[in-house]
Amino acid sequence: MKQNEPISTSTLKIRPITILLICVLVPLNCWWVSASILRGGGSPTQVSLFYNAITTILILLGLGLLLRRLNRVLALNRAELLVIYTCISIGAGLAGVDRFLVLMPLIGHAHWFATPENDWINLFHLHIPDWLVISNKRVLEGYYYGFSSIYESHNFIAWIPKIFWWTLFIVVVHLVMLCLCLIFRKQWVESERLSYPIIQLPYEMTTPNGRFFKSHWLWMGLAIGMSIDIINGLNYLYPAVPSLGGKLFDLRRIFTERPWNGIGWSPIGVFPFGVGLSFFFPLDLSFSCWAFWLIWRAERLLGTIAGWRGLPRFPYEAEQSHGAYLGLCVLAIWMSRRYLKQIFKGVFSKHNMLPDNDSRRQDDPVSYPLVLIALLCSIVFIVGFCLKMGMSLWIIIVYFAIWFAIAIAITRLRAELGSPVHDLHFIGPDEMLPRLVGIRRLGAVNLTGFAYLYFLNRAHRSHAMPHQLEGFKLAEGANIPIRRFALLMMLATVLGALGSFWAFLSMYYSEGGGPGFGRESFGRLESWLTYAAPPDAPAIGFASFGFVVTLLLAAMRMRFIWWNLHPVGYAISGSWAINPMIGSIFVGWLLKWIVLKYGGIRLHRKAIPFFLGIVLGEFVIGAFWSLLAVFLDQPMYRFLF
């Protein structure tokens, strides 16, 4: 977002029609996301900017043009459009691959797939929280075989309490993140003026009087993005049609001999949306991403050459990334320490004891004492929820301290640098705690709890907290009332959870569901309880190494202007999702470097609509292929790997 853009002092209204649209569009987008995943259209929530949310706003803009000709009052204003965009991103993100697609199989997996051979009944059934799972085989039969309906009385009645408890838990987790965003909002939105690259497109799309769509550069980029995606989609359907990229090429096909094949899975591909998004990253971040990606390959090669059998997972990329994310959280809090100190000192000041309508409090859109009360109550609920599951108090505290630290790190790096991915696959607190203290110390009850909380930790691509903070940045630019916006974000969470349950259950009971990610979670639990592994010293060491390296990289950046390796690049380049994006990031970095070197800031400003157009073009056609896959119930071209 442009830092020098003037901000109007008038607050735009959020009308009841907006709330009604949120109540309709969030569940519909949940259905779109879930149906797209299950029917072969990919997941719209794989990268930081969700193309289903962008497409929905584009449709609303088109409808607004028609309604404006009839009556200007009927059209949505900019604030309303951005509120709807944020609520869709928060709500529909729950239906994505890293939340409900993981949660749904967990609820019935342990009972449906228990056999005499795996002996799950004796291994961990005693520790299963019955109030969170479905154990009735008659109910599960329709769920797994299909040809049934969630609306049949015995199915519906069995699911209602499970839906209630899981929805309540998810809403409270989102409330904790919203409270953290409200605490950091003034520092990260108003004081530091971070760039928030991810929301450039929705912010520009909703500029008054359609200024964004009057740029010739935009339409050039739009034509390029759409054309490439149309041709690649046709190539998927008819291989005789030549493609224009849009596919991944694994470098292992070239490096087949030892030790060069030690580089492991190394896909290279160029996607227009990835190039467009990368253009808005700071040069040092995009450079750091592909530079560290190469460094990881060099480390893998070193491990193959050295043959370190005592370090079977060298270079322990996941563990280093975990430590790096924790380091980013510490850095984020440390840089905001003075602001946070003022917040907590002012909570009990006379200023905060004044009524809300007092003129001396008009500069504070939120009540920090109320936010802290909500935060504490939410934390107490989460602790109580997990205690009811049977988990130990100290495990719960450490587990969620790590989880919310990762959430803060993801939110900060999205706000400051606009990372396109932040998945952190398979290395949440549920993985690090067993490696830290060993399986025996945790015990079967806690490990069973980890299995049911797997949907929080498998990956973090559709994480809600960055969208919440980005919503507050949009609120600053479009003059959206903060308090009402916060309430609508929570409404979006409720609608997203209920809409995701509705979408998945209706499709599973109709078409049948498989083991899905339940196989991963309970297979891991079975392995834990069968072989009680001791603490993993190398994993702990590499996680600590990642934490220290992140702090050192940050210190180097602060001390030396010429230092280009960014700690965020180190953190995100060691995870799975950066691999399909790395070719696009390199091309985006190269194009931006050329534009700035030979055209300066003037050409850079002219190029902004062009690259936004490329992103929008591929998103629009990608949405078309996704919806076509949904309605034809067969796979189509997916530009989001």
C-alpha cells in the first residue's frame, strides 16, 4: 500500500446489506474451497492471497457498476468491499487444506479404522475424548461410504455436539489471535507503517471511481496472465496444445548420480501470479529466498558427501525453520517492546477508566483493558478445553505458547515483507515437544490430544492471524470502524467453521470420504506409542541453531546496510511450499532489479499495475478452472500446484 496516499478523515459506513452478504458469501466460499479440493480443482488457499476472495470482490465490483446505474446507494462502497474480502479470507481459509480438510477425518478415524491387527482399541482408545469424536459405526458408515445424507436424523443428531465443541474451540483460538492483532495494531499499522504487500491487489481494486481499471498497464498484465492460464489449462485437457510453463520440473532428473542426487526434491517452475506477487517483495527478501534455497541444497549435498549416519535428516530443514520462526517472534516482540510496555502501563491508567464516549478517548478505537480481558478469558477456555481432553497443564501451556509464537511470527513477516508462503509443514509444537522431552515424558493421553489437534499444526498456509492484521491495515486506508470490523471478523470465523462443517459433511455423506490426513495423524500416534523414542538431541540442536542464526541475521541487517540475507528468507525457504514458488520468486526478483536499476522509481510505479494485472489475470482464469472442476466433478488445470 502506498505510504504517501492521503487518508480521509471520514469513516465509511458498514450497512446491514454488507453483513447479509458476509453471511451468504463466507459459507459459499467455504463450499467452493472444499469442493475444489475434493473434486480436483486444487485449493484456493495455498498461498497468502486467496484467489477465491479476489474473484468474489471482482464479481461484486462488476455488480456494483450495474447497480450504480440504477441507484448509487445500492452499490457497495470501498470499506464494505474490503470488509467482505477480509471476512471471506478469514472464513474460507478454515475450509482449506490446513484446517478442515485435516480436521474432518480426525473426528471418526480412530474408531472406523481400528482393527485387531493395529490394536488401537488397547493402544489409545481409552484416551480418546469421546465428546469430540464420532464412534457410532452407523453414523460413520454413511460418512465413509457415501450414498447418505447429513440431514438424516441419526447423522445430524450425532454430529451436532461435535460441531458445537470444535466450532467453539476454533472461534476462541481466532479470538486470541484477534486480541493479539488489536494489541499490536497501532504499532504495526500506524507507527511502523509496514508495507503489507499481499493486500496491494484488493486495496487497489477498490479504489474510488475505478481508477485502477483505467490503467493501460493493468490491462496488458491482465491479458498476459489470462492468456498464459488459458493456454496451460487447454494443454492440461488437450496435451497437443503447447503449454507456456505452469508446470514443475524436478532438478533431480538432471542430477541423477551420487552425490549430486543428494539435493533431493528440487522443483523449478514459473507461474505468472508468483512473478507478480514477487515483484512487490523487498529485493532483499526475494534474493534471500532463492539464495537460501540454494544454500539448503548445498547443505543436503554436503550431508550426502560426508555420509553422516548419526544425522539421518541432515540438514534438519524443518527443525531449523521451526527455530527460525520462534526467532522471528522474539524479534517482533523485542522491536515492539516499548510500545507493549506503554500498553500494559496504560491499562489501569485514568485514561482507560473514562467512558467510551468521552472525547479524551476518541483517539483509541479499541479498549485495551477489554482486549486483555478477552485474551485472558480465551486462554482460560483453551486450557480448560485441553484439560477436558485429558492433557497435562504444563504441556498445554508450552504447546500453545509455541503455537501462538509461530502465529505472531507469520503475521509479522506477512505485514513487513509479504511472504507468499509460510507453511512450516510437520514441525509444530506437536512434533517438537516429543523431540524435546521424549515420548515417555509426554504420555499416551497428551499424545492422543496431539493427534486430535493435528489440524492446527500440519501446516500454516491458510493461517487466519495475518488476514486479521491485514484487515486492520485495510481499515486504516479505507476508514473502516475498527470495533465493528473486529466483530465482523469473529462473525466470519463462526460462519467459516459452520460453513466448512456443512460443506465437507454434505459432500462426504453424499460422495463418501477417505482416511485423508487421519492416516498421517493416527499413524504417527501409533508409532509414538509403539516405539517410545527418547529426546532427539540433533533435532533440538538444529532448532536452537535456527533460532540463533535468525537473531544473527537480524543483527547483521541492523548493523550493515550492504547485508542482503534476510532472516525471513532463511525461515520460509526451508519449508515445503517455497519449492514450487522459487522459480517465480527468482524471476520476480530479477525483473524488479532490472526495473529499479534502469528505470528507477518512476518506472517501478508504472510497472505496479502491470504486475497486479498479471496476478489478477491468472487468478480469474484459475478461478474459472477451479469452478469448472467443481461442477464437472473432474480434475482441471491447477496453477496453485
